[in-house]
Amino acid sequence: MTQLDQINHKIKSREAAVETVKQWEADNETIVFTNGCFDIVHRGHIDYLSKAKDKGSKLILGLNTDASVQRLKGPQRPVVDEQSRAILMGALQFIDLVVLFDEDTPYELIKALQPDVLVKGSDYNAEDIVGYDILMAKGGKVETIDFVEGFSTTSIVEKIKTSM
């Protein structure tokens, strides 16, 4: 299997992801879930995602589709298309699975996957994180991670716009 095949193998449909998670559960893996747009990958993303992986043995990334990003961020976004973003995320060694979702929130995806740990940035209160109720009902954990100061895709996009 080529390196690109290995990356593409990490990108799965919701249904295929559920089957993968069942196998991981049978192997007693601790499954971590996080999500986001990850439009222009930067140092803050790498820091955040690597720390998310440290919360368990397998990391699933729920990735917003292009349509979802546009609804959340506006018509000029995403800068990078969903397939390219999925490949970039799949290339990261600490991400084990990438699943695209088209909804505005990953609630249904979290419900389908039933991770052990749900991770978001510390700009959220744990009880306000989408999927909190699902994790609490199954005895899971919801954790937050501090962001690296000064890194955001929105600020990068704004910087590019003002320099044009």
C-alpha cells in the first residue's frame, strides 16, 4: 500500500467509521473524537489535534463538508476544498480516522460513533459542547484543550485580504 493509499484509507464514510469503531472497541481502544473545519492548517491545529490524541489511543476527526463550512463561516469559505482538507488531516500521524459531516454540528456523527472522549477547544464550557449529553449518558469524558495564542484560520484569511 502506498503512502497516499494509507492516508486515503483513514477517510471513511459514517457507516464505515461505525464499523471501524466497533473493531476498536473490541480491541479495548480509548476512542477520542473532535471536530472542526480545519480550512487552512496551521500550528494551532497541530498543537490542538496532537493533544486531543493524547487523551486516548484512537483519534477520530469529524470534518465539516464544504457546504457546512459555508453555512458556518460564510460564502468565501472554505479556502481549501473538503477532499483536500480530508487528505491533509489524514496525513497527520496522530489522526486515525477522518469522517466528513454535512450538518452544522457533529451531533449525529457523535451519536453514531459513541466515542469515549469528546474534545473541543477551551473557548467552550464542557457542558455546552455538542455531544456532551451523549458522552455523559455513556459514562464518557468531555475535555477541553487550550488554543495556541495568535493562531486561527480566520485571522490568517483576514491578514491575506488586507495585504491584497
